[in-house]
Amino acid sequence: MNWDFPTPHIHPVTPQLADIDGLDHTNNAVYVRWCEQAGWAHSEALGLDLAAYRRLNRAMAIQGAAYDYLLPTGLGDELLLGTWLTATDGRLTMERRFQLVRAGDGATVMRGRWQLVCIEIDSGKPRRMPAEFCDVYLPAVVGTERPA
């Protein structure tokens, strides 16, 4: 696969009948759901799950999101959703990127980008990342050399 960044966390997905809209392709909102699933799966694979977030009273919340829908996908297409952490200030913010690739021909069908901010769960207010977040997330950050 021609991934935008090295060593993606890969989340395989396949559009089901309920994912298909009136234009006979995967509805754009489904890609957003898949990105959320992939982001959580990556965080859990790194060692931070929802229980850890609750224990620390901190979470990485989506502050902004952008998706570029490049090609349609359809019922039964085998897709690979790669995700990476691509930037952080090491204190409050991180960036997560996504690339959805059709397994059959390697075509990139969607790219996404999240701007994340660390919040205190109880108040919803921005708070500095706890040491445990820094210890887990910062080593996982890859470079952002890919052109926009």
C-alpha cells in the first residue's frame, strides 16, 4: 500500500447495506464513524483506553475535523483505514490523520485530519496532558512530510 506515513495503525472496514446511501455509495457520515473507531482502536493499542481516560479525568477531544472524499466506495468493498498521530505540542494539542485505502487496487478514497485538545472530562475545559498521555502518545507521533 502507498501509505501517506510509515507504519499506520490499520483498521479494516467493509461497507454494509446500512452504510450505503441513495446514490449507491458509502455515505460520508460512515467514514466519520469509521475514523472514530480507528482512532479509539489506535489509542487502545498504544495502551490508553476509555477506562484510563476516566481514571485520569482527561481525554483527547476533537476540536476540529476535515475530511477529503476522493473516490466513492460501495457495498462489500474491502477497505483499510490507516491512522497516525502526526503532531503535538506535548502539552495540550495533537493532530491525528487518516487515510482510507481500497484494498483491491490500493487507491486512496478518503483522507481525514483531526485537531485534538486535551480536556478535563469533568469540566470539559482544556487541561494539560497528564504524564501518562505524554508517555504513550508522544513516542507514537510520526512526521508530517507528506504534501497537503
